[in-house]
Amino acid sequence: MKIRIISAAVLLAIFIPLLLIGGLPYSILMLFIALLGLHELLKIRKTRKEFPFFIELCAYILVAFITLNNYESTNLYFLMDYRLMAIMIFIFLAPMVFINNNKKYNLNDALFLTASTLFIGLSFNLLILLRNFSLEYVIYLFIISIITDTFAYITGKYIGRNPLAPLISPKKTIEGLVGGTIMGVVVGSIYYTTVINPGIDIGIIIFVTLCLSLIGQLGDLIFSSIKRYYDVKDFSNLIPGHGGILDRLDSIIFIVLGFILFLAVL
């Protein structure tokens, strides 16, 4: 527990100042984290099969371009460069023909790389764009993630009895889901109505925060399912006591993706 607390303190000491500064320093941090996240996804995939070096290198380059796409924009216009999408399709699919060996590289490999690159790149690109638009929005999303995760753990540990998804994550309980969601909604809604928009309809913000809290926990389970499929405990051991980047950011990634679906009502 001591190592876990120290690691968390170090991470916050790095993250919070750059979040407050925003701009290029924050964007570079998001790029660095995105590349680490892609590395973790590819690493567990390579427990089953290696990728050709050149194609894997292209995945990192593409994630960098997608993450930094339109990174200076302060408007919430979610526009992606379709040229990047076309290049990505060619880069990941064409080698199946040139390599001409399904044991070395096949459709499953191409689709895994395409999905991983898009998933990681778009998620951290959104974290950059949202920060450019509003620091308060990003804090709101992190509050939902942190409070939900913290109280899901506490509630599950002390009163949890009924498994939530035993084949995916045996320690998660229904009681933890309920406790984490309630506290995430309460604290997140209070922050939003106090700091961001005091005039918003309370029913709307409670509904949105509820959905985001549940989406975050869904994201946690999705990442747990990936680890279970590849039979690994953590995505990496990069962060002592916590595992890897994706072990720590699993819920916020999905909360950010879910948040853009609700922007029209906020």
C-alpha cells in the first residue's frame, strides 16, 4: 500500500502542474502517455505473436499523428484528418500481400493494429482538445473517474458480497458498482453545478454524470477482459503498485469517449 501511495503521489505531482499549464506541455504529456498505452497493448498481444518491426513502428508514428491532430484547437469541433485514416488502412492491410505469409502477418494482426491505433490515438486526442476548450471539463471527468473508482473499491471491500463479473474481474462486486456510482454522481454533479454551470438543469447533469460513471466502470471491465483474454495480471509493471498506464487510465479513457456523446445537452 505504501508503494502504491508513493507512486500515485509522484504521478499527480507530474500530471497536475502540466494539466493546469495546458498548451504544448500538456499535449506532449498526452502524447507520451498515448505511446506508452499503445506499447502496453502491443506488448500483451505479442505474448501470442510478434509483429513485423516496420509495421509496429508505423503504429507508433500513426498514434503520434492522431493524438496531436489539431492539438492547438480551442473549439470543440471533433475533426479527424481522413488522410491519416487512409494511410493507416494502407499501412496495416497492404503488408498482408507483400509479406504473403499468414503465420507472420495476417488479417487479425492488421485489424488489431488498426483498432489499437485508433482507440489510443482518438482517446488522448480528445483529452487534449477538451483541455484546450475547458480545464473545468477535464477536472469534472477526472473527478467522476477517481471518485467512482475509489468508492467502488471501498464499498466492494467492506460490504461487497455479490460478484459483478466473476469471469472477468473476480474482485468487483455489485455493491461496489452501486457505491462507486452513487458517490461519483454526487461529487461529480456538485462540482459541475458549482464550478462549470450553476444554471444547468440538475436532472440533466445527474443523468449525464450517472451515465459517465457507469461508462467508466464498463471501460474498467473491458480492459480487464482484455487482460483476462491474454492471461496477464497487469498491462505492465511501469507504475509500482498500480500496474501499467492502461491499468490506471482504463476508466477515464472510456469516460472521455462517452462524454462527447453528451456535449449537446450540456
